[in-house]
Amino acid sequence: MKRSVINTPCTLLVIVLAIVVGCHEEDAGVALEAQSEMDLYLDYALRAERWLRQQTRQMDEGQIWRSADETTDHPVTNGNLYYGSSGVILFYLELYHQTGDVAYLREAEAGGRYLLATVPDELFFEKGLNALELFPSLNQPSEGGLPVYTAANGLGHPNQASLYWGVSGIGFTLGELFRVTHDERFRHAATRIVDLLLRNHHVDEDGAGWGSTPELMTGDAGVGLFLLYASRELEHPGAEELARAIGDSLLARARASGQGLMWPTRGIYGTDYPNFSHGTAGVGYYLATLHERTGEDRYLTGARRVGHYLRGLAGESGLIGHHQPDTEGLVYYGWCHGPPGTNRFFEKLSSADPAPAWSSQIERSTRAVIDAELLDREPAGFWQNVGQCCGSAGIAHYYLGQYLRTKNPAYLEFAEQMTRDIIRHATLSDEVASWNHAEHRSTPEFTQTLTGYMQGAAGIGMHLLRMHALLNDQAISIRLLDDRH
């Protein structure tokens, strides 16, 4: 895989910070010892790693990382990319890359052994399921203290297809383990997952797929991204053909809206989601990626029409409402439903079609997030969440990327502000850091301390490593499949 390299001279001023930790297990008023930015980000990534190591559980199949809360909503046996072991493994691979310490590689390999042993032999899919019916909280009761999945129940890993909640994300993680370790067992297991996807999908009048959900997080668009990865990185002979079939199916299932295209991705509560994780923007990202891979004009035409649809929804600020019809004026600011996710689509589209309309949309919405005064936690679409999906880590990651692309110092300053917000919200104890926050805006009182990538310490630690890489002019090794421009 071609690595993405940060080509930024290390000319940044080293700023000494005295940060008061907002949530400390022992003394909420204790001030963190002043550190330079050069050391601060890696220090907190290492603090997160120490906490993750405390959460390890040795299973017969290999190593997993339990959530501190160990609720049935986030089962500890789940290997998926969103909550589970896959995201933690990716963090350890990046930590090994940044430090060269082989102990971190060994942790990743231990988690990989669990994934190897739990690749399913069958894949559940059922046309007509909506995203809520695929949500991983719908799991089986616990046995011996550990929530488990039964074969072919279709409720999360190990037997649904999706990128963030199913086997496609696990396949990507196995592929990354192979890329770093050159251990053929990991490549073979990733290939088995591609074979599973090839054997288990429907083909009918609506085209090919694994259900009725077109979206990137739980649906066909995300699976397609993994198939393109498998074609390129694993050289799987059948992966690209199925990826094209998925693209054609998505185009056939789209609905026209003026000059644009959209997908009714949820159809629940009478609303549709236009943005990235569950909505039309994520599907558009896949179509633009498919064009990038194949050169086929129909996919670029579809992506352009997605751009027209989304720009039609954007207000003067460039922000796009959380749902449609937009009766509340609710705007989110994170990766899931805000510019840090949706602009990934516009950036991918701009690389193939450098029209002023797309760059204008990116610039306006990027500025609007900075102007929203998020650190006061006043906007409804930014609550007490510091994770990659909905909170500070995902926003900071986006602005770091924007700085690297544009060299606009305002973007770096905002990335630093959001990263300090992450550190302020850490729970500290004996050189260990974890984060307790609310995953859902609608239930801010329900907080959890999680291990995984999109809502937990692994994803937060990954962003801290990227900030460290910036200051040290180092390469980034791991990039998720929807974060490649």
C-alpha cells in the first residue's frame, strides 16, 4: 500500500501548555504538568494505550479488549471496526509505526489471532432490513459474563456484511495486519471474508447487495469500499467485479431530486439522512471512489448529481441539516452527520471534477464549524462526546487534514483547540487515560467508557498519534477506507 506522508516542515512553535484536566479520578482540580506539544500528544496516546492494556481479556481464540462498562450494547466479543477489537488493533499498528516498539505490534497480532479464529463460515443477510435492525446492540444475552452472538442471527459481528459493524471492517483490519506483518494467515483470513461476501449476497431486480441499506456505515456502499481495497491490496480476482455491481445497484436504487440524486437511507420516523455515515453523502463517496478506481463515467456522473443534491440542501453557511425534511434546523458537527464526514465526499468529488461549486461548499462549511463556538458545548449538534464518530477527535482529525491540504494556519489552530478539548475531558489515574462520554445526543445522561475506534480510546489515541506525526514530520501508516482523498 502506498503510504500517505505528512510533508510538513517541523517549523511550528513549541508551545508550553498548562492544561487543567476536566475529569480526574483522584482530584478534579489537579493541573497537568506543563509539556511541549512535541511530547504532549504522544504522551496522551501512550496513556490511552496503558488503559487499553488494562482492558485486555484473553479468550480461547485470542485477545480482545473489553469496555470498562461491559454493557450488552457493546459486547466485548465484538470484533467490528466501530466498537470492537478491529479498531483497537489499528491503533496498535499505528503506535508501532510511530514508535518502532515491537511490543505494540505484538498487541496488534494478539488481537488479530482472535479475528482469525472468529471469521464466520456463513453470512446473514436479509433484504428489507433497515439500519436499526442491523444495529449491534441487538445481541444475544450473556453467557458466563460475556455477551455472545449465535450463528447466523444477523445482529452484528460475526455475520453481517458492513464496513463498520460487520465482516468488511474486520477484513480490512486483517489486510492491514498482513501489510505490516507479512503474516500470510492474515491475508488468507481477509480473502476468506471476500469469498464470504461473494457467496452471500442477493441479486435481483434491484441489483446486488446485502440488504436494503445503501449507506456507508452499515450498508452496501461501505462493503463496496472494502471490495475495492481487496481488489487492490489483496489482489482478489472477483472483488472489483462485485464492487462494480454494487455501484450499478446503488445507481439503480437512487431517487432523483431535481438535478440531484439521493437515497432514502433510513425511512424511519419519516426522515432521511443526507450526510456521511448513514446518508447520501457516504453513498456518493463510494461512487466517486469507484470512478477513481475504474474510470467509468457513470459513477462520476452519479457522484456529481449527489453533489448537486447536497448543495441544494446547504444553507448560506454550507451546513446541511441532520435529517430531511429539515423541520428542526438541527445541524451536527461531527464525522457522522457534519462537515468532517460529508466534506470527505466533496473532496473526493473535487479530485475528479475540480468545479468551483464543490470547493466553495467545502470552504463555507469548514469555516462554519469554526464559527460555531463548539467548545462552549452550546450547539445542539455537539454534545459531551470526544470520539471519532460524533465528537472532538473526528473534528480535530478533519481540521488537521484540512491544514495539511491547504496550509491554512487557522485550520491547524482549530485542530489544536479540539485536541486540547479531548485532553481536558480525559479521566486520569496513574499515567493512564480513558474517556467517559455520551454517545448519543438524545441521551446525554447515558455515558460510557469505551475501547473502540469510533466511540472509544483507540480512535482518540489514533488522532493523538496523527498530531504527534505532524510535529515530528513522520508518515501516517493507517488510514480508514473512507479517509483516502
